[in-house]
Amino acid sequence: MGIRLTGAKRSFSTPERTRAHVEQLALRPTSYAPPRTLSQGTRLGVRQVAGTPVYTVAPPVHRVEHRVLYLHGGAYIHEIGPFHWAFVRRLALAAPAQVEVPIYPLAPQVTAERTVPAMTDLLATLVRSGHGPVTLMGDSAGGGLALAAAQQLRDRGDPQPARIVLISPWLDITVSEPRQREIDAQDRMLAVDGLVEAGRLYAGPLDPHDARVSPLLADLRGLAPIDVFTGTSDILNTDAHRLAHRCDEVGQPITLHEADGMQHAYPLLPLIAEGRRARRDIARLVASRFS
């Protein structure tokens, strides 16, 4: 997510339109600043971590046990947007939890070679801080980045977060599963050809099958328990199912939460009942493991 529903499908409809859209974003960058309403009823802060702004959104109480590292979606080319910020605010209040939101750099200016290690470093710092259990969470492209960071953390020999929550995750940037083209007509936001181009820009010099950009294709053992939220009218629904299948094969704990007929990143959509139910479930997941 991260872009308006109106016109989103068109910008992803062809590689050419996606490239043109990225060029326009370079000329007129979108602000990542949180809306003023975000601070209503929450404590809002920001700091710089290795050159990356990291916002903290927390409930008004001063002692919060649970922490979340949230990586926003946007096909690696869009900034965090109002839907994401509203989701973060609701999560912080409902869990309750302190939500860390890094404004990671976007493609094509910065690619996965730099972004994945930077987010892994931030995750490692949060997990090792000792200030409470950490849930690693991401939607869409942020879901792929989250899974890649968890894998990198494991490969470094560092401890895992308490839980991984993925919302409509983009886990294979090749977008090459045949059923994805069948779902394309149902998906109101994403289109296969544009996603392939966005993935190419994010991968940069990396092979598209590299674990840093397609974590679905990497070793899935030894990770924190995973929960995946997906809708059946989402092109990336196939990634969620493939992840569940591969995790089951190697004994990696995973739970698939699937909503029939729901669109991409539906838990972030504020006005639908399925989105509200998913947000309640996600808040419970953040709070339940150590409560």
C-alpha cells in the first residue's frame, strides 16, 4: 500500500507506467511525515538511526511492555502514507505497544543491498535492548523486507524477535507464479507487470532470486513464529500460500489468516469489517505471546 487506491492499478499496469511513476515521484517526492492526528492520544517521537528517521508511536501510558518494528509497504518505491500511519496509531493503542517505524530509503536510489542490512541492524538493536518482546511486522513490500531481515538476523547468529506478522507480504519479486495473472483482474491495486518492474528497481544488481529480495526462496527454518494475513483477491495471495507450504515442509511455525474476497493489505483499510477484525487479531497477537 502507501498510494491512493484511485489510479494505483493504472500505475502498475505496465513496466513503462511504473517507470514513469517512479520518475514523477523523484521530481515531486511524497512526504513521509505523519499526519497531525497521529499525535492525538499517543506519544510521538523521532530519532535518526544511521541516517534513517525512525518514528516512535506509543500509547499515553509511560510503561509499555510490547514493541513492534513496523516496515511499511509501497512496492519499495512509495513512501509511507496515511493508511499506514492510521494503522500504526490503532495498533499502538489497541495492543498496547510502542511501534517503531523506520522511513527506509526507496528504490531506485537505494536498493536491497543497503536496505536489508540497515533494517536488520535496527531489528537486532531492538531485540537486544531488553525493553520487552519485539514483534517484527510488515505489509506488502514491507512484509518481504521484514522476512528478509529475520533471515539475515538468523544467519548472523542473533536472537529472533518474539513473533513475525506479515500482512499481504510480497515475498518473491519475480511475480512469476502462474495464478498471479489469473488474480490480476480481481486485484484493484496491484498488477503483475508493474510489480515486476518495481522489484527490478529494488533488486538493483542483485539476482531476483537472491534471499534479500525474494526471501520466500531462502531457508525458512529457525525463524520466530510467523502469522500471515492475506486476501484471496490479492495478487500476492499466492506468496502467502507458498510461504505456508514451505514452512510446513521444514517445520517452521506459521499460521495463515485468509479472508475470502479481500483485497491487498485489507487489514489497513479502515472502513471494512474484515479490516477491523484483522486489526483486532493483529493487536492480540502482539500482546498475547508474553501476557
